Amino acid sequence: MDKGFRDLEGHDAYELLGVAGGCSDRAINQAFRRQARDWHPDKNQCPDARADAERRMRLLNAARDVLLNRRAEYDLYQRRGSALEELTDDPQDGTWYDPWDEARTDVFSEAGSNEDTGAGARPSGKGPAERPWTEPGGDRVPPWVPPHHHPPVWGEVPRRHGSFRSPMEEGRRIRPTRNRYAPPPRSPQAPPWSRPFPASPYLIRPPRRMVSRNGCLWATALSVTLFVCYLAVLLIAAANYAFRASIPVEFSGSWIGSGVYPGTSQLYTVRISLQGGRRSGEVEYPLHFCRGTIIPRRLSNGGLSVGQRFAQPNSCADRDMELSIRDDGRLSLSRDGEVITLNREPAEGSFRLPESLVGKWAADGMDFILDNKTTGLAGTVGWEADRCILVPIAAGDDSAILTVGGNSCRRQGIWSLTVRDGRLVADFKGADGRNIDGWSAPRKR
């Protein structure tokens, strides 16, 4: 890994953000924001999950920085890495050393220069020119060559009693056998053909194969066990689904409201989406970035008891709730001994700010950035070195009620905003009891 890309910890920057190689900077920023919403450490309460989320955010920040500022250098680094992999991928591409590729063919011409003409003779020279593997550049091991038996030169053919004669003399000459000192073939050779024995006149029955009956019994038992387990899982799932209650028609719609966790000063906003006749619904906590499923359990005395199931268990707790319709048409939610009221959202979607509120407002060290760009959100508020998101729970012609909170927001509560004479007038009711009345700010240009 290049020193400049150690922050990626060996990961691919494009794969971390989920973008293609030729994407634009805008696509990179959009992919980063999408990943950051899913992996933000504030969404994870468990220490282990929070540590994983922090590590993931570091990798995402490093990937975005590399692709926005050093993409050309990173692409060149990737291409170099791919070229090296191509050189080392195939061990059979002919680059390996094979001692049989260099079988000696000049054994007869070198025999005269050896001091010992017997088996295993070695060169007599001891200098670096004759031993290239002992040069000062490093201790290199010479390629291994199988031992060779060196016969004497042609002019010194030995006699029977050890004396030598000239090859011009008459008499029987001892010639070396062809390929006598060649290395063995690489592939095994077929044995010489021999005539088979004559066929037996009697019918010979082939030996019977002993089939293991224990293996068949074990396979049958395993198959039966797996089938029974699968059938039991199906029956349990069908029973759970059959005993669920259906959602009454009067509960249909999208509902939103806010409350405070008992015993704490932490505010939450909940949005529930129900459809009459269905056996499940949707639940979302926008301030804590968690989404799950509503499961109706039973219906009694006009109240609907439901449970919650979340895809990420560490984000929000699975608590049971009690829902009922109020006389004014709003929805009442009761859980953990606390009762809150949920407003019905418009049929076309979530509450949206009126155009008179959209813009930037600032005064006394506090500023609002209000917009309708994100569905279900209304912008952010900056206060006491914090930047917190706003969620609309009600909206009028020139007014709106927004909740502010989250794990990283210190000032949590409900803002009531109204536009009067071109100025923003706001009242704040904090979850910790600190309230603000009549705060006013002009529109920031």
C-alpha cells in the first residue's frame, strides 16, 4: 500500500463509496452522504457497533478525500497494482526454472578440462569467473543439474587393462550409447507391450462391490431431520402470522408526534404509517435514524396493541405500544407509562414548511436554515456550537412546529416558528425545562 493511501487500510475507494470509476465529484459526494447517514456513529448505542461505525466513517472520509483530491494518482496506483498481479498470477507461464531445460549436451568436450574424469567431476577453476554464484553481488544458489558421468575424450579410449589407445588403431572400439547421459523424460513412458495371457475357457464372475449400508442410513436420517425442521419453521411462521391482528380502517394513515424518554431529557420523534386490513405497518424515528416494522398483536376496547421490530437492533429499542383514536381525530400513543399525541400527516406526504419560512434566519448566536429539500425534514438549527436537524410535526400557512434532538444534540425540544412582519418569531420548549419565549430574527441575506 502506498504511503499516501494508508488511510484506506487496503480497501478500494470506489468500492467503499459504491461508485463507478468514471463518476463525477457530485456522485461521489452523494454516495458519501448516503453512506454517512447509514453509518453515522450517533445511530449506534452499543460500544461495539459504535466502534465499527467510527471505523467505517474514517474509511468513508479517506475514500472521499482520495477520489476528490487525488483521483489521478490513485487510478495510476491501482493500474500499477493490477500489472504486478498479472505478472505473478500464473505460476505456469513459463517463468519458472526447470533444471531439465538445461541438460548438458557438451559433456564430451568438457571432459578434457576436468581434473577428475570419473563420476561427478567438477571444474577445477576456483575464480569468480568460473563460479558466478560467489560474486560479491550476493550469495546466489546455482541452478541444480543432475550428476553426469563424463567419459574420456574420443582420442583416449581406455583399453581393457587401463592403457589408452589411439582411435585410429584397429580393433573393437567402445562407443558411448546414444542418449546415455540424457536426463529422464518428463512424462512417464508406457511399458513395453507384451502379449496377454489366453482367455480363460470358464466364465469368471466379477467381484461384487460391498455397498456401505451405514452411509445410506445416515443420509436418510439427515434428510428426514432437515425436512422436519423446515416443516416446523413453516408452521411456526404461519401460526405467528395467523394470530396477528389486522389494522382497523380508522387507524389508516401516517401519524407523527414527539415525546421524552421516561427518566431522561432526551426527546424522540416517531412517525407511524398504517394501512387498514394489513397485518403490519412501518415505524420511523427521524431524530435517531432508525426504521422498523409495526406488528399488530391484539385489538381490545378500541385500542390496538402493537410491537416494534428494527432491522438494526442497536439503533432503537423494541418496545410495545398502545394506540387509540382520540375524539379530535388524532392518534394517542402510550408506552412506558407516557402518553403522547400524534398528528395525521397530509395524504400527499410529510408536513412541509410554508414558503414564507424557507430561508436563513440568524440573531443572538443562533441561526436557522429552513428548507423543503428533504422529505420528512425541515433543515437545521445552529445553537451553542451544535448543528441539529429539525423535523416538522405540524405546519400552517405562516407557522410550523419543529422538533430538534438526536444523540449528538445537547439542546433538545420543540420549536414553534411564525413569520410576522418579515421577521421570524420563535418559542422554544426544552426537554430539560429550559424554555425561550419571543425570540426574533431577521432573514439572513
